[in-house]
Amino acid sequence: MGLMNFAALNLSDYEISPEQGFLPQDPLGHLPDSPTLNDLGRELPKLLSARTVRRFIDEHRQLVPSIPSTWRTEDYRAAMRILSFCGHAYVWEVPDQPAATLPPQLAQPWHQVAQRLGRPPVLSYASYALDNWRRLEKAKPIQLDNMVLLQNFLGGLDEEWFVLVHIQIEREAGPGLAGLLRALRGAAEDKKDEVLLGLTSLVLAQTAMRATLLRMKERCDPYVYYNRVRPYIHGWKNSPSLPSGLSYESVETYAGQPQQFRGETGAQSTIVPCLDAGLGITHAPDPLTLYLQEMRDYMPPRHRAFLQTLETAIDDRGRPLLAGYVRDRKLRTPELWTAYCACVDLLATFREIHIGYADSYIHRQHQSHASNPTAVGTGGTPFMQYLQKHLDETKQALVA
């Protein structure tokens, strides 16, 4: 986009806030006028423990009354959260014997709500994390000691902590996204003080994000994660145990054809792609870059649009706007280059920590059945070598 247009960009146009980043205002815990679905969501951990989710859903011919025209966006998001958890619980109730078909009372409302939100009918990061929290005390901030999940699969400390760490990082990213935008605006308007203030805000946010990510192992054990949390978030694309995908019964759009959708994964968070785009970090094509491009289909549409907008921030020489600006002033304004390097270095560190977790939480675990593979992520791609490549490419941005 033109630099003058870029200068007028507002976070609020993209459902982003400087305080909470991509997190919405406090999500709804319950749906209006949907007692059966609310009950199912609330009882899901117990039904899943007893392996009676399929029976419950099969016995209830209507989970959601016809979706009222009075529903607001937050109602649709709450419905998507509950339906997504219930859909995955139905499929993966017995992890090594997944259901290949969803009954119409689940498939139809799930598809309808997903269409309204611009995402596929599968559990994605937006429902698993962004729309899945409540504050214990409303007057206190969104932080790890004041948050719980609205919806779980089996529940328990490890599942709760795993998701809450992601939510905390999303909240901490808010001031960083605002800082990144401020730096980009400053570069567009040639205001170096604004660029420096923006980059400084981003450094502070990334430092907080790193500290939170480092806390993952405090209350989420790798063995418990792999065996009790991960099995339910897999999707049905490139799935060894659902090779044809999943049939959504009575969804006319699909004309009886099984569908293939990726599983829930942190790769559907918009934070890291936005940092790559804003800081001008590029990745040579590989299976992971193709996969990450596909992951955008699972992001809320406005978040996806913001990321695409950042990718258009190019200077008149065709270079990434911010990276080009600070590089050109490296000698006469070294503090800009120092702040930029700190941002890139923190992003590299974040990737490095993530690789360590991918190794211990997935790669090193003992694979007991095909539905929970250790060689691929929950999205279905071999991850270790490409995560390392993306880390190397991030560090490469610091080579003058």
C-alpha cells in the first residue's frame, strides 16, 4: 500500500487493541437460548473421560436451535468454541478409533457458524485460545494468576496451563503490535524518533512474551501434554488415521464429500507472522512456508487482513519499509539499528525456545498410535528441520 495510506492505519480496524493485541474483549461463557449445547460444553470433560460424547450427541437430535438473527459476533465466537471442542471430542473420543462422520445435529450448526466467522469448521487457534478465557476477577488484568479457560477437553492443570500461556503471550503482544505500527508509521513519515519509540515498545513486549513462554514447563509436563492434551487437537488433513478426511453429514455445501482441515496449532496465531512481516524477515520457500501460508485460512479474517497489510509495507526501492529505513541510517543513527537488532534477536530467541518445546513435548515422546504422530505437528507437517531453518533465516536479518 502507499506510504501515506500506511500512515493512517489503525489497529482497531483489524480487531486488534494496544492493550490486548488479537484477544477480544472478555469472551462470552454461555450461548443465549442454547441450553443443550451449553450443557454439552460444560459436561464435555466428564463425558470425554467416560467416552460417552458420541452417545450424548447421537441421542440429542438438536444441539442448537436455529441460529437466531439477533446473535452478535461474540455469540458466534462462543458457539464456534463450544461446537469446535465438541466436534473434536466426537471425532477423537477414542484416539486410535476416530469417527469418520459427524452427525447432522453437530455438522450443520458448526458449518453455519464457521461460515459466519470466515473460518473452516474445525478447532482452530482462535477458538482454542483467543476466545477461550475468563478472568477470575474482572477488575484485575489478563494474566496467568487471574485467568482460567472457558472450555476444556479433559481439563486438568497441564491442559489449562498450556493454553493460558498462549493467551498471556497474546495479551503481551498488544503493546508490541502497537509499537511495530508506530515504527512503521515513523519510517513512512521519516520520523526517526517515532521509529525508535515504536521499536522500544516492541522490545519490551517481546521481552515479556519470552519470559512467559519460558514458563511453559512450570505446570505443563511434556508426557501429559503429548498423551492427554494433544490427541484431541489434531485435524483431518494428512491424517494417517483419517486418510479420506471427515464427512460432515447433511452439509449441502460439501455434497457428501469428506473434508480435509488442519488441526489446531500455534502456527495459526498471527503474532509471529506479523513480526516477520513488520521487521522484514523473509523465509525461502519450503514445506513449512507453504503450510504457514495455509494457516492463514484458519485465522480470523480481520487478523489475516492486518498481516497482509503489513506485508505491503515496502519502501520506494522495493525493500521492507522498516528494515530498509533502519539499515540506511545504521551509521548516522546507530540507536535505531540497535533497537531493530534487539527486536530481531528476541524473535530468534522466541523461535529457539519453541524449537526446544517442539522437541521435548512431541518429537521425543513415545508414539503409541498413528493418530498422534511424533514426526509431524498438530497441523500435519514435519516440523523440526524447518523450524530450525526459519530460526536461521531470522538471524540472517542481522547480517548487514
